[in-house]
Amino acid sequence: MPDQNRLEPAIIKAGVVVVLGAIMAILDTTIVAVALHTLSGDFKVNVDTIQWVTTGYLLSLAIVIPVSGWAIHRIGAKPVYMISLALFLLGSVLCGCAWSASSLILFRVLQGLGGGMIIPVGQSIMARAAGPHRMGRVMGIIGVPQLLGPILGPVLGGVIVSNTSWRWIFFVNVPIGLVALWLSRSFLPKSTRDNEHRFDLLGFLLLSPGLALLVYGLSQVGVEGGFHGASVWDSLAAGVALIALFVLRSTKALEPLIDMHLFRDRTFSVSSVGIFLTGATLYGTMFLLPLYYQIDRGDAAWKAGLMMAPQGIGAALVMRLAGSISDRRGPRYVAAFGMAMLALGTFFYTGVSNSTGYVVLALALFVRGIGLGFGMMPVIAASYRNLTHASVPKATSAINIIRQIGGSLGVAIFAVVLQTQITQRFGASGAKLQAGLIRPTLSDLQGIAHAFAHSFWWSFGTCVIGIIPALFLPNTGIAHRRAEPLETEAALD
């Protein structure tokens, strides 16, 4: 009798294609971080401008995620996956050929539109191919890039920038993407399609510019030197208004981009707050750290990338343990412990100087990684705790959007704080110091370190606030739950 849990060769082949695509999409959220200092110097722009290379990518990821579900139904999972790969490859090539900061930001948005669909569509392909009884093993396969991405991304980016042109951090995607695209034709199963699902075009037209205007308004705070500029308030007001209209629209739409009925469940709502804050401190701090090592410590890109590795290692070591304990004991205290560890690791960076020991910094980042492992996975798992089977796809889309929005806002806010601190201390010469156009004195390096330390306080505060929603999560394991979900399918749909 055949083993029902065994993965057939066809599923493994499909998994290879999905993993290749996921590796590219996930690596590009972190690989660029160590190149921002180089990009700032080459294009002669400030931190608050170059941060859009990361923010634009994260925003486009968030915006396109809900489109993937509709596209799978209308076009089919296999064609959508291949289109996503092709769009990501096109964006990568254009990024590598960028001639200015503005063109690079535009092409990063295009790259993100493809990258945002690669992971959710790939997960859908694997879920349908394997069936529910083998999802644990399948998720173990496609979860590999999510573990390796934070470790390898900055290291690979640092090696590339230190030894070749920064353009190769984008061109490196081309051979991987071409192989994935070629294998997709034969290895991915044929997919069905239907015309029953509608795309919420009005919701998309409200959410996309709303998020962009909100983040743009925050970035203008650094340009204007505060909240007193008209461009700041106009952008923030317009962004908030559009997002508010999107929320109102989503409560009435038949098939909204984000199903607001999910937030009727208390655990899902609390988890969403935790996921948002985790995304903000994860991506925001990953934006600050390489810049600190390169601008203040004068380290090469490869060394700055290598210094990022302890966080990914710490997270990878404890993720499985965190999930196991959360299943047995409940996510409340596991997640709260994780956020506390995340805050502790970040706290060491709030006192950085231009001579802080590298061993101390690496250990602090390792502690942050342990905090991420304990704080992130139980919160994500808890968000599904009370949902019906039919609501899981909607919840997955909402969670991914919330995390990416948190990340984009975190990068934008931390960049504004850093730029404001540098401008206050150095005035017009601050831009030249960031770009490496003038040789910093010892006093300059101390001032830059203080600017980074002040910025890390914001990340520390975000971690501390993240403890609060964790304390409102359930404190019982899965074994103590009711057999049926707390919310009925009718209530959530």
C-alpha cells in the first residue's frame, strides 16, 4: 500500500520551481540593504530618497498580493506564476540598467509587482498539488527560502557590491529566473480557471495611491525638516483619507482585497497588530544596520552584509521550537517573550558609538534573531487559530499585506528619523558625509553614531509596543481548543 504522506516526483519538481522563485523574491527584500550606501553615493542622494529603493519594493509587494488570488481564478495558477517570474525578471534587468535614483525606484516597483505574486501563487500551486494531509511537509520545503533569505541576502549582497558593480545584485536574478521560467513549463501542473470571481478595482484604486501618499508624506518630513511643510500634510491627509475610504469600501464589497470581516475575530485582529509591528522593526532595522556599519564604521559592503547574518541564524535556530511550544502552551507568553528578546537585542544598538565592539553587536543581533523566531511565527500561527477553512486564503492575503505595509512604513519612518538627526547635527554637509564625498573626522563619526543610536530607539520602542498585543493572544495550546472554530463560516464570509 503506497505511503499517503510520501511526496510524488511531480510534487517535488513543482516544489523546485516554487523554491527558485521564492528565493529570488525573498532575497530581494534584503539583498539591496547593503547596497544603499553605495547607491546613495553613486546617485548623490540622501537617505530619505534612497530608502524608496526598499520602500517602493515593499509597497508594490503589498499592493499586488491581493491581485494574485483573483488572477489564479481567472487566468490559472501556472500562467500567473510564469507571468510573475517574467515581470520580476524584466524589473531586475531594468534595475540593473538604472541611470538615476528615480529610474531605479520606478524599476524596483515594477520588480515588486512580479515578486509580490511569486510566493502566494507558488504556495497555492503546492497546496493544490499536495493536498491538506501533506501541507506540513510541503510548507517545510517552500519555507526554506524564508529561513535562508534573511541570512544569505545581506551576505550575498555585500559580496557582490564589494567585488563587482551594485548592478549585479539585480542581474544575479536573471539566470535563476530563466531556469525557473524554463522549468515552469514542464514541472508545474496544469491549472483550472473560472470566471466567477470579481476583482475589486475600486478598492485597488483606493489602496494603492493611499499607501503611496502616506509613505511619501512621511518621507517628506525629512526633506522639510518637520511636519510643518504643506507637502507633508497634504500627502498624509490624502493618504489617510484614501485608506479610510478603502476600509469603508471593503466592508461592503462582495470580494474585497482585504476581507474586513476577518477582524471580527479578536485573535486575528490582535495578531494583525503584532504582525504589523514585527514587519516595521524587521525591515526598518534591516535598513538602518548596514548603513551604520558602512557610514559610521567605514566597513566594506561584504563585512556589513556578514554582520547581518547573526539575526537570521538566531531566527532559524528557534523557529521550529517556538512553533512547537506555542502549539502546546499557547502563543501568548511565547510571543511576548519573543518581542521582549527582540527589544533587548535592539536596546544594545541604542547606545552604539563609532567604536562599539563587533562581538557585542553580533551577539545583540543574534538575540534579536531569537526574538524574531519566538515573536513572529507564533503570532502568524495564532492569526489562523479561530478561522474557518474557507477563510484561510483571505487571511493569508491580509497577513502578507499587513506585514509588507508595516515594513514599508518602518523603513520610511526610520529613514526620516535618521536623516533628520544627521541634518540637525551636520546641516548641508550631512549629505556629503553619507555619500562618502568628504572624509569624516573623529567628531563627525561620533555625531553620526549618535544619529544612528537615536534612530535605533524608535526600533526599540516598536518592539516594546509589540509586547502589548502579544499579551492578548490565547494562552492555551491547540489541544485545549474547541473542536470547531469559534467563528462560523457564515459570520466570516
